[in-house]
Amino acid sequence: MQKLQRRVTNRLRETRVAAGLSQGDLAKSAGITRQALYAMEKDQYLPGTEVALQLARTLGRSVEDLFSLRDNREILEANLPSDHSGSLASTRVKLAIVGTRLIAKPLTELGDVLNYTVPADALILGTASRRKHSVYVRLLKSHEDVERQVVVAGCDPAIYLAGEHVRRQGGNASVVGWNMTSLAALRALKRGDVHVAGIHMMDPRSGEYNLPFLKRYLQGQAVTVVRFATWQEGLLVKEGNPKHVRGLEDLTRSDIRMVNREKGAGARLLLDYLLSRHRIPSQVVRGYGAIAFSQIGLGRWIAEGRADVGIGVQAVAQLYNFDFIPLQEERYDLVIPTAYIDSHPGMKIFLDTLGTHKFQQEIEALGGYDAKESGKVIGEQ
């Protein structure tokens, strides 16, 4: 696990490069080995007083030009997520150390509500031109808090509830949820942008959830699969079911407008599977191309009258006081690189929290969740 450099800003390498000296030349002048200089430039250790003075003399700079104490509002270089393509309209970001990278996620990408309710970990000061998707950030919280944050990508909003229970456990561990589809979450995990991917993806050939996709998509990557919850997925309609929707076949009616999820979402995969099984062409479904980018957003479409029906979880139906027509029981699992189970300082607290009675009791109170296996390891590859 990468550790943030806490106290000293190290400009040795950039000063050497600007002076046109090789590592070998500078090491010889300072009376040290090239390997020792390499370690200094990599922040693996700091030189003693005599060596620091000799390095400064050779480079024609002061020691403080090469090594200086950082203030409490430390400036660090961080990477935007690999799929980031927009402009930096906001400077507020959440931070996490994933593998050897410090990842900065703009809060505007977490959604309208979270942008105003989730506190930032840092502020972006500007782009770091030498690397793509690299920015300079000023910390707003401690190093230890950033190091203990667990980033979970996925579409289940209940992950924020899990995060609150983790916070109550103490130890400075916290959970940051990044809303995205199951497929996008797997891609983010594979790129090394997140610690955990939450998925609910049914294999149409076997009818099995999640594990067949992992075998195909994460070949060669050692991961542990942990159950988050089992839920009911179904049709959401306004209270009283004013359009008298009975099942999937009613999506072909001309007076029914549906709202869909984006490609890669578990709900979209389920819809396509059921349409195929019932031999219903997607072209005859009015609103098939209307997209909500989250489960809560799908409920908002229906509540505002922009759609009559959509596929979602029972908990969202309960949130909006909708009627719910069950279609399928689904399993929502967490996919974690096995190395993080022991190496990440906040992971054990997160997983232990999922198995507590208090968390399981509260998540089931949302409606439609079965949490009796929450926190249970259900597979490895």
C-alpha cells in the first residue's frame, strides 16, 4: 500500500534534470552511490546533513531548494480516474489511495445530491502538465483518513448507509461510494481506480449471478467476492398503478412510457434478458431509449411523470411510495482484489461492519433487501 509522503517536499530529481546532470554524475560529486541517489529521488529516504549540503553545492542551490517542510495544507499530485473526460468545472474532490496511485474523484461526478452533502477531501489547484489526468491538490483532511478510505463503485445507494455504520466503528475508516453501472464498476476495478466493485449481473446462459461475468472479465486477477445483499428487482409504477401495469408484456402498450438504465447496468441487462425471453423487440417498447443514470434517478423520472414504469429495486419503490411488481430476485456482490483484504487499513473494518446485526437490520428496513449473508465470502478466483 502506498503511503503519502507526510512532511517533506522533495525537489531533488527535478532540480538535477534541470541542471542537465545524470544520476551517476550527481552521485559521484556528492560521494554517494547511484543507488542511494535513486532512493532519495524516490522518497525512500532523506539524506543526512553532510550529503544534503554536498548535493546542494553541486547543483548550485540551497538545501531548502531541494528539501523543504510542507505546511499543514499539503499539496500533492493526484490522478483523476482513468475514464475522466470532462473539464474540471469543480475543484472539490474525494481522495483515495488505490494500489500505488492517489486517485482524485471530482464531487460533481457523484451526483447532484452528494455534491452538496459529501465533504471534500481536497481542492484541485491545477493540472500537472507532465502527466495525463494528473492534478495538484491541497489536502483538507489528514493523511491517515485518506489512507483508510475504501472506494466502492456500484449502483446500490445503500452503500452510503454502510459507510455510516463503518464510521461509527471508529478507527478513522470510511467508505466512499462512486455511483456507476455494474459493468463500469468492473472496468474501474480492472483499471485500478477503485478498491471494490459492486455488481448484479445475471448470466443469460446459466441464470447465475456475477461469478460467470468475473471469470470472463477478470481473468488472471485474484479477487474475493463478498455478498452485500439479495434484493428484489421489479417494475416500479406510481401508487395505485394508474396505468394498470401487470407485467412485462404491458411495456408494448402505446400508452405506457418506460424509463431505462444505461448500458452496463444490471437492470438494463435484466430487461434485455426478459424482453428476449418473451420475444419482445426493444423497438416496440416506448421509452426504451430514455435513460436514468441511477436507481434514485429512475424513481425520480416516474415520480415527476416523465415515465410510467421502470425496472428497479423494491427499496426505491418504497422510497417514492410506488407500487412494486416483482420480476426477479438478484444478488448484489462486492468484488475485491484479494490483496486488499489484508493490506488496506480500512478494508477489514468495512467487511466486519457488513456482518453486524445492526447494519443488516437497518438495510432490511429499507425494503426488499435480504441481508442475512451480508459480509459473507461467497467466492474467490
